[in-house]
Amino acid sequence: MIEIIKPVAELVVAILELLGIFVIVGFAFYALIIEPIILLKKNKNEPIFRQIRHRLGRGILLGLEFLVAADIVHTVAVELTFKTVGVLAIVVLIRTFLSFTLEVELSGRWPWQQK
């Protein structure tokens, strides 16, 4: 049974990691190339920086979610040892901190503050 699960889990991990990378790269391309063109055509010069930054930040957050999911699947389904669980905990902690700080940067307030 484990012989079947391990290759499937590794394939799922590879797909999730690629998806996370493609999401980040895709949002970066859109935010840095397409979004400014659209906003300049609408003659909305003032909020361009803020909107590009917001779009890019959202893409990074979504990509990080896929990468965290890939790390979790890899650790649980492929290589479950104390060492990999410790590494997973550190990686998830760092990525959660990045997500948290990006969210604060994008929204301009702490998550527990009211809008």
C-alpha cells in the first residue's frame, strides 16, 4: 500500500509546488505588465502603485498557500520523521509569518482590528 501512496503523494507535491510557483509568477506578470497598461488606459495614474502592489501581494499570498500545502503533503505522506516534522514546522512558521506580514502590509491594519 505504501508503495502506491508514496509515488502518488510525490506527484501531488510536485503539482502543488508547480502550481504555487505558476501562481506567483503569473500574478507577478499580471501585476507588473498587464495591470499598469490597463490602469494607464483608464487614465487612473494616482492609485497605480497601490493597485499593483495589492495585486502582487495577493498573488504571493496565494502561491505561498500552495507551497505550504505541498510541504504538508510531502511531510505527512512521503517522509514522516521527527526531522521532517521539525523542518515542516519551521517552514510553515516562516511562511505563515510572511503571509501575516503581507496581509498587514496590504490591508494596512492588524487582523484583529475592525475595518
